[in-house]
Amino acid sequence: MIHSLRTELPPITLRRSDRERLGVLAEAAAEKSPATADFLAGEVERATIVPDTHPLPGIVSMESDVTFRDDISGQEKHVTLVYPTSADVDAGRISVLTPIGAALIGLSAGQSITFETPSGEPRSLTVLSVGIRR
């Protein structure tokens, strides 16, 4: 378990088409979920953008299977990152429009990110592995 939270945001990478779709999604969600929409919009804005044809091995993108650790509790979770219409928490399919989903997008294995939940609590996650759902 990690006791100190990191405040520096790690570098992230997104494909051009994901950036465009995620930007529209964040804008559309601004009224309903302002904190998460702002967080996602900020992540999209600061990301390094690569062409859609650029392979992203080991980087969390849409439809990635991700194993991450909650750095506060030490608990590990395995999820698939999806768009909101495909989300199903019981099946481990989390929306990119959740605080955890927005935090994971663009990270690579070994990277950690600290963010604030909508209730104002700090949260820190570390990506342990990334794969693509086939």
C-alpha cells in the first residue's frame, strides 16, 4: 500500500479518433457529470496524440483490458475500458466517463495517477498490465 499520493500527472497517449470522440463525450456530459467531464476533458487536452494507425502496445485505450491497483487500499482490479453505452460494471466493463475510466485512459503499464473523486476524496491508481480485447 502506498501512503503518499503523487500529484504530478503522468504523460498519456491517445489515438486521434479517440481524442475527438472523448472530447465530444466530455462536452456532452458536462451538465450531468461536471467533475468527471472536466477531468476527462483535461486528460484529452493534455494527451500526446498519435495517428489512428499507430500501434499502442501497453497503453490503455478504448476496449483495453486493464489490470490496475488502487494504491490506497492495495486492491487489484481487472476491467475493460469502454464507452458509456457498452458499460456493465457487473461484467467488468467500466465507462471512460467514470472517474476511474477517465483516470486510466492513455496510461501505460507501470504508470500511476492521482485524482480526486466527485466526493473530493483523493484516489491513486497504478496500471499493472494492459491488453486488447479480441
